[in-house]
Amino acid sequence: MTNSTRRVVLAMSGGVDSSVAAHLLLQQGYEVVGVFMRHGEQSSQACELGDGRPNPLLPILEGRLDHKQGCCSASDAADARRVADKMSIPFYALDLESDFRRIVDYFVDEYHHGRTPNPCVQCNNWIKFGRLFEYADAVGAHFVATGHYARMLNQPSPLQSSSSDMAPQSKEAHCENAINYELHRGLDDDKDQAYVLTGIARSLLPRMLLPVGGYHKSEIRKIATEIGLKVADKKDSQEICFVTTGQHAQFVRQKSHTDTSGEIVTSDGCVVGHHPGIEGFTIGQRKGIGVAMGSPYFVTSIDPIANRVVIGPHEELGRTWLEADEDNWLTDFPLDSPCPAEVQIRYNSSPEPATVTRWGDRRFRVDFSSPVFGVSPGQLAAVFSGTRALGCGWIRTTGRQ
């Protein structure tokens, strides 16, 4: 097997998952190149390697002002570099500030349109499985890997073949066989991340490696401990990496300088309060609305034209259908033919039984078997059949029959 078919570019965040992914890939016979992605959103402390020395390689500023765990800080970069050094693999930091700026612009714009953005999905689409493939091509690597908890089935291992029994194939030839490659949920239901990967181009599936998806989180931490990684007990990333304060609404206001303040109304149009900006709200939100109604009320819709936030009791959140656009399919999903499936409407929600009808203009409709709560325009609707990811689209409209 040639070097190009053994070489893999691994996105290393400095966390336990991508660190153990490097170890697993090496065990499987791959030649690993570690890459850390610099986003450019900076906090207030100078970048150090962790022992007081400045980091000459990574011009990143350290620390979140709220001390919450992100995934792209200077301390994370230092952790990733130490892991790479321990495993004797090359490690590079890519300055992707301009690419992340596109994600920031998307993030701000979606809130101004009254939608709830999902920048982590777009990061996977545009950067982790976008720019990283360009970088992989530049360094002669066929594969790109991450530490996501999802599985690629029918993925060959370099140890199963050798240069004597496998003729090198071009990237195009591999992509032609994409139909044989399936994206599935990770074995750990609590950590499964297949949802955020459903926007990946189908042609890239044969070049994706997801080493940790066949493990539970506890097993990954155990492996990290056994091989002596200091990140074994490191907390998982939970916040949006470029929102260094952890305050989403404040971040949007600082970036846009646009006044989106307005009224808070009930579904019958009664004004019950005022808010500082629609960017501070999302569908299904209960806490932090700023008005007391005597019983639980939730954000049921957001009007970006009038800057109006509509609230109501929980039953008003229920939606029986949604329409999504900008679809992406990982299978030969039929056109104009209703098909049973399960649809996941948020990262931390469970797939719901539904009927999915795909239209030819990159749209599809989802009719749920029973009302689903918290369906929010701007979020991703991911379509599954059991554990297999079939495709996805961005939620635009929702309704109740």
C-alpha cells in the first residue's frame, strides 16, 4: 500500500477523544498527521505551553473568560501538541481565522433572522471535513479523521491489505464507491455525534475515519489512562469555541451592533414585556425570558421583522410537521415518495418517528407521527433509519395540523 493510502490527517483538539483517536489510528497501521485548527477569537491571557514558556508555534490567546470548556483555546493547542510529541507524530497548527469568520458571520446572521444557528455542524461541513480535506490533499494524505462518536461501516484497514495485493486507487475511484460507505451512530448513545456529521458530502465518506465511534466514553478514558495521556480526565468541550465569554447574545450584539430589541407577546398578541434583543432567545426556551406569567411559559416563535418574541404554554410548542432546505443525502433517498424514517431535530434530542418526503429542489418535508416539541428554524433536521444516517436539511418552517 502506498503512503498516500496509509496517511491520515487527524483533527486534534487537545481533548481525550481526538488524542485516543491518534493512538487507535497508529495501532491500525496508519501514518498520522496531527492538525490543530486556530479560529482567531481571542481572550485576555497570553499563550503559553503550560509550563510558563511562550508558545512559538501557535499565536493564540489563552483562556475563556467564564472558565468554561471550549475546544480551540491555546491550552487545548498545547495539550494536542504534547500528545503528538508523546506519540511521535507530526503536528501542525492551521490558521483558519478567515474560515471561522464565515462561521461567525453565519452565527450572527441566523440570530438576526430569528433562527437558532448550529455553528458546530457548519464547522464540520466547511472546515473539519472541508478545508481539512484540502490540507490532506496537499500533504498526500488520503484520509481525514476526527474524534467524533460516530461510525463508518465498510471502512477498510491498511492492515488488511498491502502494496502487493492492492493496486493504488485514485481519490476519484474511492469516491465512486461511496455507496458502500455508511455513516452510523456511535455505540455510546450518550455521546453519539452522528447528527452533526450528516451534512458531510457523500463523496467524502470513503475518506472519513472515525476511530472512537466503536467505543463508549468510559473505554476511551480508560485507554487514555493506560497509555499515560494527561488528558485522560479532561472535561468534554461543551461551549461554542469562538464565543469566548460563553454569552451568545452578548457576542452577537458585539459583532453586529444592531438593535433587535422589541416586545414579548403571548400567542394572542397581548404584550407582556420587552426584551433587549431577539438574539437572546430560542424556540423552546423557558428560563431567562424576563417575564413572570404565573405558570411555565416557553418561547414558541420569534418574529425577526417586528423583533417580537412570542411565548406560550408548553402545548403551544408542539409541531406535527417541518420543511427543510439545502438538503444533503448520504444515500439514494427517493424523490416524491413518502418514506418512513426517524428525524432528529436537535443535537441533544432523540430521533422521532416520521414520514419524510423529498422534493427535487433540495427540500424535504417531515410529518411526525406525534407532536414534537422544540422544533426550531435554523437547526438541522437529520434523517435516520435505525443507526444509519440517511441525510439532513436545515429547518425553515414548522407547523401544527
